[in-house]
Amino acid sequence: PKSRRLTGFVNAPLPTIPQAPTGLAATPALARATVSWTPLLGAAGYNIKRATSVGGPYAVVALSTTNTVTDTGLADGTQYFYVVTAFNSIGESTNSNPVSAFTPIPAIPQAPTGFAATAAIGQISLNWNASPDAANYKVKRATLLGGPYATVAAVATNAAVDSTAVSGMRYYYVVTATNSMGESPASSAVT
């Protein structure tokens, strides 16, 4: 009998446990850190682990299928260490090399700039440039330039609408930026 030769088969590599991620970087900000790394072929996902000392112990704080994660809710003025592992259906890699991120201590924000007001019937639209380190803003109004100013809105964004404005009245507005450290000086007044 003639022997038959099988054709069309390729020796495909068997899946293996991924290697440890490389290129790890951590970028700190107020109460958070963004961790990124070089993506790996063959990885189904990544475990992001955090510790407060370089030797650990490390605890998983996030699971991701992309190569970047923002870890939130961190204490300001604290150093954190991160490692990342890659995993697939076969198993989990060893830890990457650790990286550290020192979350900054917030400062009192600077006074907002670029403050502008636009009048419409029964309301005034206000907007300004975002202030670094600001968590919230207070919009204050007076009927005289120089005040006294009373807070009419507290917002987390750099825009507000004063719908309590009375048509035909002249108002003066200032805005301040606030965070856990305190309140900025007032912006320049707009009318």
C-alpha cells in the first residue's frame, strides 16, 4: 500500500503564559495616578497592583483590557508603587518591574481667569478658564462694583447660569476656585 502524506497542517505554537509587561510608567495627579505600559501580544487582560512600599504586599486595584488605567481615590502627598501582570487563558505572568507615583499635595487654587458674562432675559450665563488644582467654583454676585458679593452658585465645572437675575438690573460677578486647602482670591469682576 502507498503511504499517504498529509498536507495543509502547520505546527502552530501552543499558547503560553504571557511575559511580564514592560515600559511601565506612572503619572501622578491630585488624588489619582495614571499607570501605562507596553501592550503584549497574547494577553487577554492585565492586573494592576498597588502597594505603599516597593516590596509590597501588592493588591489588585484594577483589571484592564487596555494598556492604561487611572487609579483614583488616592491620598494626596503619598507615594504609591505599582506593578502590572498580564494574563490569558493559560495563566498570569510574573509582576512587571515596579514604578512609583507621588501624589502631590494640593495648593490653594489660583484665581480663575477669562471670566465672562452673557446676559439673556431672566438669566446670566457665566464662564471662565479652569484653574489648576480647583475642585469647585463659587460664583458671587453684587449690585455694586466691589461688593459685598454673595454666593449665587457653587459648581464643579467652569460655567454657571444665574437664573435669579432680574431683568433691567445691573449685576457684578466674581468667581473663586476652591479645593480642600481653601479658596482662591476672587477673579476680576464682570458686569
